[in-house]
Amino acid sequence: MIQQEVDNIKQDLWDLSHKIHQNPEIRFQEEKAVKWQTELLKSHGFTIDTPFAGLSTSYKATIKGKGEGPRVAFLAEYDALEGVGHGCGHNMIATMSVGAAIGLSKIVDELDGEIIVLGCPAEESGKGKVVMINNGGFEGIDYAMMVHPSTRNLIGRGGLAAIVLDIEFRGQAAHSKEPAEGINALTAIIRTFSGIDTLRQIWKDDARINGIITDGGTAPNIIPEYAAARFTVRAKTSKYLSKMVEDIKRVVDAAALITGAEPQIKQGLMSTERYSNAAMGKTFKENMATVGEIMEHPPEGLSVGSSDIGNVSMIIPTIHEYIAIAPTTVKNHTKEFAQAAISEKSDEMLLKGAKGLAMTAWDILVNEKLRKEIYHEFENKVLEKS
């Protein structure tokens, strides 16, 4: 029945996905995407709350069942990449969550609980979900789920903790013929890079850091009075990531001591590691099999990235599964992947992903034994570690 309900709105879902794709909006500017999603949800009986959780391009859509019960949230992402468009397929992510919620809502009178869609802006670089968590946007939610387009059908894929550091030094400008009269801020930045290279030797093998110089001066014959760099730092856990940040701060202090430049470090919001709930993932896998898709666990050695969905997985049971829309030769965050995200294959997989999500939510809402299994895992694998 749920599958048929999703099929009944397939043209509306394809239209939504294509409109979002053809009108890419970057972080915190996703006004059209929010308008189109909420209009469709409202037309199917959902109550809309937007702006939500302190963000103008966030929303919460809710429809209640016949009585009190679990609250399941489908997470929608819809921001695009600057210069690329929807090279991460967020047009599909939003539409699958909206489609799952609408499909499931058609039998909501049979259910105890609530069906929710949370509109989550700025995943690519704004950490929208972290802001929403900090502003209470996930309070009262019991389970969260979403599906991400990819080149493989995967469940249980983790993610690294990550943070962006902006490092600045201020010195004293001088003519290059009299360098002793100045304080070279660029030298301090270069010393920072050198010190970080030394840290790589003592950090764990799965620690990652990449950086660029964002400002290195204005002319080669002027000692730079200001220089800056930006680093993305990743680690297997947020605990180890915090240790890396403290190590970097010591390197910055050392560079300041050597050069005399004044340092400043600005930390962005941290994405935590991701704990994919195995019980929820197994249920999603079983449901995807009914629509003809075989889900697998990630092969050994497959690289993982970072996302603010990790922060959600630290506070409630969460899944962030993957469905294949393109060959493995097509890389994420590229224009080639953006084209794949609006192909006939993507339209086909969009419906399957929505059905898999809706059926998984149904199982959670009606199966108390499954809910206990999910929370037993969450409490033992996540809460104890955090």
C-alpha cells in the first residue's frame, strides 16, 4: 500500500526534484526549495512551521496519527554546491524525504505517532543541522533517517568528525629592502604549515588535514602585515579531533613566538563522527529488497567523508543510507554527478528510496520490539562512547 501511495504522487515528486535541481541555491539561501517542498507537503495535510530552529530556510512539516507514539523524522537536504549546482544530489535527498512522508501519511490514521519532515539547509558548508540542534530543532524527535544518492547501494556507512579552522596572523608591514623593520605575517603562516607537517608524524593514521593560504600579502616587495590560512581537519572521532585542534593551537602559538606576529584562530562548527544504526539499516535493507534493490555494507577501505548528519546520530538513532544513480567512475561533487542527479535513473531510484524510507518508518511506528532493539543499540554504541 505504501509503495502505491508513493507511485500515486510520482509526477509531483519528479517535478519537485527537477525544479530544485534547475534552480540551485547555496547554503542558507534555499528559499525556492523550501517554498516548493512546503507547498507540496501542505497540500497533503502537513502542518508547516517555517522559519524553523533559528534558520530562515529551515522548516518542520508534521502530521499526526490517531494517538501518541514515536516521532519519526525524514531529513531533507536541498542546498547546492557553488559553481557546480546539485553535484551532491540534494534535490533527490529532499524529494525522497518529502515523498516518503507523503506516502506514509496516507495511512496515518492507522498509526500512533507522528510523521515529520525536517528541512535541513546548508549541509555542504554551513552545518545547518548543527545549528538546528543547538536551537532545539531536534527536540522531541525519536528517530531520523535519510537517503543520499551515490554510485553504490550502501547501508551502515560511517563518517569522520570534521572542523574548519581559520588561522590569521597580524604583523608589521615594511619594505622588503628593510625586512628587520617589519613582522612577517606570511612567515608565521608558513611556519604553521611546517609545524602541522611535523604533527602528521604523531597523529593517528586516520587523521586528516588539508589547508590553503587564503591571504599571503599584496606585493613581493612588501613584508606582509597580514596573512591567513584555512584548514579542514578530520578524525575518526570528535574526541580525537579536539585533541588535534589543541595540537594545532600549540603550533600557532609557536609560530607567533618565533615571528612576533599576533595570531587568531576561528573555529567553525564541528561535524561529529556518524553512528549509523544497524537495526534501522537492516530494516531499510529488507524494505529496499522489496523494490528490487540489494543493499550492501561498505567494502573494506572505502573512504568516508564528513556531514552534519553525524551530530544527529549522536543524539537520536539515525540512518544515512546510499543508493546508486551513476557508475562508480562518476565522482561526487562534480558536474557529472549533477547531471546524474536529474537522469531517468535518478528518477527511478528517487521513488525507490522514498518507498524504502516510508516502509522503514512504518516498521518503526508499528513494531515495539524493533524500537527496543534500535534504542538498545543506540544506548550501547553511541551514548556510552559519547
